[in-house]
Amino acid sequence: MIEVVIVLTILAVLAAATVPTFRGLQNERIAREPIAELLRLGKEARLRAMKERKPYQVAITAQGFTASRYFDPYLNLAELTEFLALADEAENQGLKVDDFIEPASLAPDPSSVGKVSESVPASNGQAQVIKAEWNERYTFPEGCLVALQFWHESVPVPVEGEMVKLWVFQPNGMCEPVKVQLQREKAKFDVEFSALTADIVREASEIQ
């Protein structure tokens, strides 16, 4: 009986020591979710850029991340919102997952020749076309703040208001190296992504 009691006591002590560690890992995983999603979207955009031999992008706004083909170097929030609204409309119409209706205001993509399946009239009289496309989105948790620093910037620039920052992936798989500072309640991350692989090459974090 004494031996059984001793064993049970040891197990209870080990269990009590494990619970805080598990909770800490769980809290870190939750806090790190935006960085993990940016890494995932970046890797997927890079893979598609190399496979399809055309540039892709991750658009970063104050609301979150959107990965899609690269279609405008001066993309603003209104155009991005229109793009996503049309993507949702196409999905609601029962089109296959990778289809969307391109806004007439956007220039046609030469690489999409042969993919056009249907034309529909636009409100301004121009044609909108349904083309094979891809987009994925991640919305920040409440209170999430992000700042980016590209190679030509001396300090991180906060992404706020209607600002849209583009992380572009070329057909050869390369992208601009970028440093991302992300802050949310009780957590702060400082991450640097590689220009060659879009992998994280440096990360510093503070999690309370």
C-alpha cells in the first residue's frame, strides 16, 4: 500500500507539472496563429507561382492576409474588396472552387487564355469574365497590429487604415525579403522571411 501511495503521489506531481506546460504551449500556438497563417499562405503562393509560371501575391492589410494571383502593383483596399466580393459571388453561383468573376476594371491576364468559360455583362457595359483563379484569406483576431519592413525601407511601416502592402512571389520562386512585426494582446512577434524560400529565417517572440 505504501508503494502504491508513493507511485500515485509521484504521478500526481508529474501531472501537476505538465498542465502548466501544456497550457503554455497551447497559448503560444494560439498567439502565433497569424504568423503561421502568413507562412502557410506565402508558401502556397510561391508554389503556385512556380507551378503556373506567373506571379502570385499575399496582400496584407489592417484586417488580415489575402493570397491570390498578382494583378495590380498599386492595389488598393477598394479593388481588393471588389476582388473578394466577386470571388464570393462566383462561389455562391456554384462555380468550382478555383473560379471567380474578374472585375472589368482589372487588366486581362494573358496567361489565362484558354481558361475563359463564360462572359457576363458588367454594370458599366464592359464584359466580366469567369476565369480559373485561387484566393485564400485570413482575418486577424481583434486587436492584432502588424508592421512590415521590406528591403528598401529603413524601419517597419505599420499597416493601418486602407493601406495594402504586397508580398509578391515571382515565377522563379523568389520574393522580396520581408520583416514582419505582429503584436496582439500579451504577445509580440518579430519575424524575418527568406527571399529564396519564403521560410522563416529569424524569429523573436514575447508571450505572456
